[in-house]
Amino acid sequence: MRLGIIGLPNSGKTTIFNALTGGESLTSAATNGQFEINTATVRVPDLRIDHLSDIYQPRKTTYTHITYVDIAGLDEGIGGGALPGQFRNELAQVDGFLHVLRGFDDQRAPHPCGAVDPARDLATIDSEFLLMDLLSVESRLQRIADERRVKGKKAKQSLTDQAPLFKKLKAHLESEQPLRSLRLSRAEDKLIRGFGFLTRKPVLAVINSGDDALDSSALSDLPYPNAGLVNIQGALEAEIAQLDAADAALFMEEYGISELSRSKVIRLSYDLLGIRSFFTVGQDEVRAWSFPEGATAPQAAGVIHSDLQRGFIRAEVFRYADLAELGSEFAIKNAGKQRLEGKEYRVLDGDILNIRHNS
Ligand SMILES: Nc1nc2c(ncn2[C@@H]2O[C@H](COP(=O)(O)OP(=O)(O)OP(=O)(O)O)[C@@H](O)[C@H]2O)c(=O)[nH]1
Ligand SMILES: [Mg+2]
């Protein structure tokens, strides 16, 4: 799962990237000529895994992960086609966006538009993205029209059949609505997925409030129904992310910070993408696995290993919440809280699974 960090120049994207990924990240910088795109994978904090690890004392504890991509190069005017292809590809390929909005004022790094105004900045990139999607939709419609014109009755039907859908997308974009607010059938959604439309992707808006913690009322001013919103003191958290755990704790105490926004942002990123977690437990390993909402037990087993999906017989299932309440697997079984589920079972977030399978 990949989230692209976007925002205007000097909004603090790289700072937030460092705050989220510093310390534990597996950083790789892909450089292609003049463009550098930073990518890092971080683990998703999960108190349930910490707790399971306390209970089972496994040799190994494994969390789920999420990848952040720091995508520079976005500015007013890119919607007209000015964005280099490398960045456009990155944008199309990520699963969602973390939109960094500048909330801090600092003369050493002036805001490109002069004054600080998060709502305006949000609208700026939103409308550039809208324009980019509109261009893609129009070029698809053009292609369909060309196909009809050139090939007449021999036109490829799988292509010409797309016309009504793309006209619908066009009308929606022309009314200045992002594609994520357009209701589509499952088949339609699948068909357009490969296009990587930017306004179809989910967005988490993050205000980099700089050195002052914003009060939350400042956040509610943003007219943005489809996005989560969170506030982070970018520079400060980026600095803390460089420290080891003991120093970080001292630092936080000194500045009166009880909890880092970092954890919250990572968790929200995970929720944003609609990912759910199930767990496997034992003395060898306690592990979180991510699966898409609605997955069946064999599909979830397939996340662990394709052999488990192929040879799936049944899943032994109990709930993390029940374990947390009852304290042990023994108590879970005594209370009749462990179930045997078959191929139709839809796995839920927080399920603890043991897959029975033919090997
Ligand atoms: N005072 C203050 N300055 C910050 C904060 N976060 C970032 N900055 C400064 O703002 C400038 C831009 O930060 P970056 O993180 O490089 O911003 P960016 O969005 O990655 O910039 P580009 O990649 O050039 O578009 C730098 O000079 C940072 O030091 C903050 O929380 N407080
Ligand atoms: Mg940067």
C-alpha cells in the first residue's frame, strides 16, 4: 500500500515525510535524472499487536506496513500538462494521498503565494488534479471517437462501449466534482481503476502547523467532506523522529507533548485506504496481516501464503476483543468464543485466525 505525500512547494512535504518515516524507515531514493522521489516503508502502530505480544511472548512480532512516497514538483499550473511524466506516473500509481497543507509562517522559507491559507492551498491542488483527470477523460473520449471514425462498423466494441461511462466522468468533472464522489457500479469502478484518476483516490489532509499546535477549530474550517484531517507540528516531529526512544521521551516531556501526531497520521493513512487487519498468534510469531475489507477466509489465508488459500479447509477464529477481555486462549475456548468458519466466512478487522489446510 502506497500513499503519496503531496502539497505545494515549501508546504513541508519532506519534513512530514521525515517525521513519519524517520528512524525506522527503509528509505530508498529513486533518482531519475533531475527528479528524486523518496520512498520509505514504515510499520503501522497497533496497540492490539503490542498487547498480543505481551500475552504470547513470541520470538518475533510483526506489524503491517505502509509506504510513503514524497512527491515533489506539484504547483499551480501543473493541471495543464506541465507536470513531468515521472511525477505523473507516481501520482497515478499510489493508492491515496496525504495532502500536506502549510499552516506555519516562516520568513526564512516563504509561502509561494505569500500568505498562509490552508483552505486555498487545498483547493489549488484539488483543482489541478481535477484538470488532469479531465484531460485524461477527454483524451479517452477522443480515442473512442477516432476508433469509430476510422474503423466504422469494425470499431473495437470493448472500447466504444466505454463512451457512456467516460461521458459520465466528464460531466462530473466539469461540474467541478472529484471522481471519488461519483457513484459507480463495481464493473465501472474496475474498468477505470487502471487509469489511476487522481480525484478518485482517497485523501488525508494534514496541516503542518509548524511550531504552534493548532487548536482543532482551525481544522474544521476546511470545506472537505471526503478527507480525514489531522494536525502535525512538522519540524518538531521530524526532529523527534531522528532520536532514539529514550531521548525522544525526554524531548517530548520537555516540550509537553504527550503523543506524537505521527502515530495518528499513520493509523489514519491505513484506515483511509480501507485496509483491515487480522492476526496470527503463537510462540513463534505474533503478526498482523492486512486484507481488503470484505475478504473471505480463503482470501485472507492467501495473504499469508497462496498454499493456504489453495488448500483451505476451515479457519479457527476468535476475536481480539474477546481475548483482551478474557485474558487467554484457554478462557476463550471455555467460554465458547472460538468458532470454526468455512469458505464463505468474511473476515473482520481484529479476527485472530488459525487456518486449517491441506498441504
Ligand atoms: N518553522 C517551521 N518551518 C518548517 C516546518 N516544516 C517545514 N519547515 C520549513 O519549510 C521549508 C520547506 O520544508 P520542506 O519540508 O522542504 O517542504 P517541501 O514541501 O518538501 O518543499 P519542496 O519539496 O521544495 O516542494 C523548509 O525550510 C523547512 O525548514 C515547521 O514545522 N516549522
Ligand atoms: Mg520536498
